[in-house]
Amino acid sequence: MPVLYVDVFWLINAVMDSFILFLTAWMARREVRWWRFLVGAVIGASYALLLFMNDWAKVGLVFTVKVLVSLVIIYATFTPRGLIEWIRLFALFYLASFITGGAAFGLSALFQSGTSVEDRLVYLGGGPVWIMPIKLIFVFAAIPLVYFLGKTAWKRLLQLRRREEHLWHVEVVFCGQSFVLKGLLDTGNSLTDPLSRLPVAVADWSVFRSVLPETIVRAFEHGKDPMSQLGGSEIDAEWQSRLRLVPYRGIGNAMGMLLAFRPDQCICRRENEEYPYERLLIGLNPKGLSSDGTYQMILHPSFLTTSTRTGETVKQGVKGESIA
């Protein structure tokens, strides 16, 4: 019969509670002194000892008691400033607990075998309960797994959130046709046509496939230089007057030429804001700008200089720069 030592049980719970509190502080972006983690872990591990006391075990398992103990642990560790922060830390505390416990459970289920479902059924509180035996090695293996994977996933979520804040719904109007796509505002985009001084946005060429001259479409599809097709008889006069060659400087100061065209209008929208812009060029990028398809255009900051809100026009102070 296996023997469980109370001091070992308490120490294991203290270590796990310390990590959960550390994970909570990391998600909440709170700086906490090490001894506060220790205080919170001691309270949590001591509460777990109620399971060994017949008179107190039922009390400790009551939902209200669990919530109160959790709030005490959070207060002792973080000292929240107000009810809202207390609730936020409470939610993050249980999120960290679920992530850590789920990782330990998942590792145990992945590597353990040989026990039937019936062998794991016990009666607790008058009803059947399915218990998954988790070895101690999987409990401690969950700590680095949660930390490294969770840190990577959290950073990715923050990056997506920041990028989402710069995404706009863009409508490009050209020769009576309308093209709707997602645009990413790049405040560092200073690309400007040196001749006309018009700002240049960059878009996936395939978005405008249906209206581009066939000879340019074939050049893009076969990986050829579309600029070699300019001046040919296959491109009508309307397109010849709209096409431009825009010089740009890429990574490592590499110089190049970008094929661009002048649309009739470009309208950027988000929530109750609308930014119409007519004096611009759209550069045609031969490859997709976003690997996951989140956006199809990189916007120039000068596009957002005039905002239309519920019939009113508000001037903004964003200006682009020329690369000439």
C-alpha cells in the first residue's frame, strides 16, 4: 500500500502554488517580490492539508471556502488595488491553475498506460468519480512545459493583438469597380513617388488580377519582370496613363523598382471612422505580404489625414515622408 507523507505533500503543493502564482504575475505583468510568492504558496499548501483532517476536509471542499482561500492567497501575494484588479488577478490565478493542472494531466495520460477505466473509478461523496493517477515526475515536468510553451503562445497573442489594432478595412475604387481588402497601417512606410510626390501603398498584385492588363498578369504568374511589358501595344492607353515605376530601398539598402498604378479612390474604414483618399498610388507586390493572409495591403500613414465621422470631417496630424 503506498504511503503519502504529509510533509512531502505540503512541499509539493507549495512548489506548485509558487509556480502558479509566478505564472499569474507574469500574465498580469506585475512585479512581485520573491517572499510574497512564498507567503502565498505557504497559505495554499497549508489549505491543502485540510484534506487530511476528517473534521475539516468537508469544510475545505466547500465552493465558498475555496473562493475565499483563493482571494486570501491573491491578496497576500499581490495586494490588489481595488475590486476590479482583484477579480482580474483571481481569473488569471485560476487560468494559470488550469493550464498547469491540464499540462500535468495531459503528460500523464500520454505516457501512462495499462490501467482500465474501471480501475480508476472510486466512490466519493456518494457518487462515482473517475481519478487519473498522476506521477510526481509529470507534475514537475509540467512546470517547464507550461512556462516555455505558455510564454511563446502569450507573446504570439500579444503580437496579434497589436497588429489587430493597426488593421483597416480598405476599399479601392478603380474604373467603376470596387475591391475590398484588409490593410495594415505601417507608420514607418515613407514610400513616395519622387515625380508626382504621391504616397504609395503596397498591395498583393493578385487582388487586382481581374482588372490588370493580361500581359502584366502573365508576367506575375510566370515570375517575370512586369515592368518589361510597359509600353507594349497590349496595354491600352487608359492603363498606360495610370502605371508608374516607383523606386524603393529594401533591406540592406538594396534598390529596386516597384510597378504601381493610380486608382480613383482608396477608402479606409474602422468602426465609425472613414478616411477617403484620392491622390495615391498602389504598388503591386509580386508575393503575398502576409504569410497567414491577415492583410493584403500595407498602408501609407498619410492616408489617415482626413477622418469622416458621422458626416463631419476631422483633420489629423499624420504625415508621410519621401524616400527621394
